[in-house]
Amino acid sequence: MSDPKAAAQPPDTEMASEKSSLEPEAQQNTGNNAKDTRKFSAFASLGLLDRFLAVWIFLAMAIGIILGNFVPSMSPALAKGTFVGVSVPIAVGLLVMMYPILCKVQYESLHQLLTKRDLWKQIGFSVIVNWIIAPFLMLGLSWAFLPDKSHLRIGLILVGLGRCIAMVLIWNALAGGNNDYCAILVAVNSILQMVLFAPLAIFFLRVISDESEVVSISYSVVATSVAAFLGIPLGAAILTRFSLRYIAGPAWYERVFIRFVSPWSLIGLLYTILVLFAEQGHQVVHQIVSVVRVAAPLIVYFAIVFFTTVGMCRMLGFEYQFLVTQSFTAASNNFELAIAVAIATFGPESDEALASTIGPLIEVPVLLGLVYALRWVAELKDFDVADSAAARSFAAEGGAGSLGVDLVMKVHED
């Protein structure tokens, strides 16, 4: 007579085996569901301003061009008052745009960063790309695309010499770059700009290009522009951070003040874009040939500099957050400085001034597209952003930078 326990053994063993074989699949499905849920939650947590940023930017551009073209008094009214060579409405927008991001920089710990060898490696790489590769590339492209238009070519060369100290903070934040490193690179470029911009402009225009009509570039114009558009928001941000953290405490500063002030970066960006395109809308429509001829080398320039920097950063093993910071620092330009120098040297109605004002009209949509392109490439190439804690925390604070949170979470978890 057979033992019932022995007879019951095989089914139990089979069930256990089946359960064991299903566990990895169940765990995988659970993990995938958790990833999808977290990714969806990250996107759902974005504010209306962040989620449809591309729509708002192109809408601001369209409204600006329409106003500038169909309201004849718009452009003269906006250009009536100037601040260090830039119209007051644009200057206000730039300062508002930069202030919230600079409030997030951890100035109290920057001295620790300055002792790290990695920081100096980042600074050295940035100086080479920003002050050797990028300006000479713009010089070559300006001659290749505008051999018969010396005035437009001069304006384009000035744009290439101006290293960005404003909008780069926005692009870096949107793509999930390192905010502290970006602020340091901006400060370094600002100092170098005050020293190198004028002599490099003379060298590029009079020596290499043999533009005899270029007499001199004013050091005072360069220094004033850099001091105003970096010094004012930087000084205000440092004062705000140290005073509020001392009075209300670090927790309140991060939890309440930063969340309140963060959206103003993107609001300032949209306002600046609208005013910029409104001021230049008439020229965009009525000098479309010149606009297109200047736009072509600019688009090629942004693409080459950006993706070359991305490739070099990957070869050097830079983390994602530093790759973002380096790429957008290299590709962005100081259009407010180029405009100020062009107007002060050649006059507001000159073709040099026209070329310098076309710069930001092309830069804004192209670099916005590069933000999304970098996020797509990061996902496609499985960039390692596991150590991008600064980028994730910056994204989690809301406002500028939150667009990067779904990318950072997804690539990190995959």
C-alpha cells in the first residue's frame, strides 16, 4: 500500500518549483511598474510652466514677432531706454531670470569645491573649449557663410567671443546639470571676458580678418556689461542666501523661499524672449535675407560646439551633470555683451548690431532643442547619472531644472 504523504510530495514540489520560476518575473514586473509609476509621477509633478515650456517659448517668440511687426511703435518704445547698451526691458528680464538660480548656489561650501582637483580639471577644460575652440570655430564659420558681408561677419564674430553668463544657467538647469559648477564656470568666464574680450576682438577683426574699419573695442563697455549682468544678480543672490538662512534657517530657505522664487527663472526667460522678439520683430520680417544668412552659421556653430563638447566629455569620463554644464557653457553666448559692444562701436542701426541681435533669436530655440536632444541621447546611450545627486536635488526643488527629473530618474534606475 502506497504512502499518501509520498504520493502528495511531487505536486508540492512542482508547485514550489512553479512558484519559484514565477518569482523573478513577478519581481521584474513589479520593478518595471514601480519605474513607470515613478517616471509618471515625476512628469505629473511638473508645473504647467515646466511641462509645456517649449510651447510657451515658441508662443512668446511668435507673439513678440507679431507685436514688433504689426505695432510700429513697439520697437522704438522698447529701445528707448538702455542699461549698459541693452534695452531696459531686456535687462530687467535677464536679471530676474538669473537671480533665482544664483540663489540656489551653495556659496557657503564653494571653498571646499575649490580645493578639489576635479573642479580645476573642469575649469581647464571649459577655458580651452570656450576661449580657443568656440571663438575660432565662429571665426571660420563667419567667413565661410558671409565672405561678402563684412559688417554682418563682424557682428557674428563678436557673438562668438562673448561667453555666456546668463541664459546658460537656465539651459544647464533644464537639462539637469550641476548648478554649483555652472556658477563657478560662469564666474571664471566673466573674469576672462573682462580681460580677453577686447584684445581678442582686435586680434580676430583687425589682424586675422583685416577689417580696417574696426578701430578699437572699449574695455569699459565690456567690463560694465559683465559687471552689471553678473554682478547685480550674483550680489543680490549672495546677500539673500546668507541673510535669509541666518534669519529664518536653512530649512525654511530651501523649503519655502526657493520654492517660491524658482518659477521666476522661467517667467523671466519667457518675458525676455517676448521682449527681445518684439524689439527685433520688424527687422526679422523686413530684413529676412540678412537674418537667414546670419542664422545659418549660428545653427551650425551651436550644433558643432555642443555635440563636440558632449563627445569630449564622454571620452574624458565626465558624469552626466558635468557633461551638461560643460556642453551648455560652451554652446551659449553672451548676446547682451555682443549687442552692447556692437552698438557702442558701430552704432545701433549698423549691420554689426543687427547680426549681434540675431544671435539670441537663434540661440533660444536651438538651445532649447538641444536640451531635449541631450535628454534623448542620454536615454538612448544609457548615460551614467547615478552620481548626479546635485542635479536630482536641483530638479526636485521645482522651477527651472524640474524638466530634467524624469530623465535623471529613468536613466539612473535603468
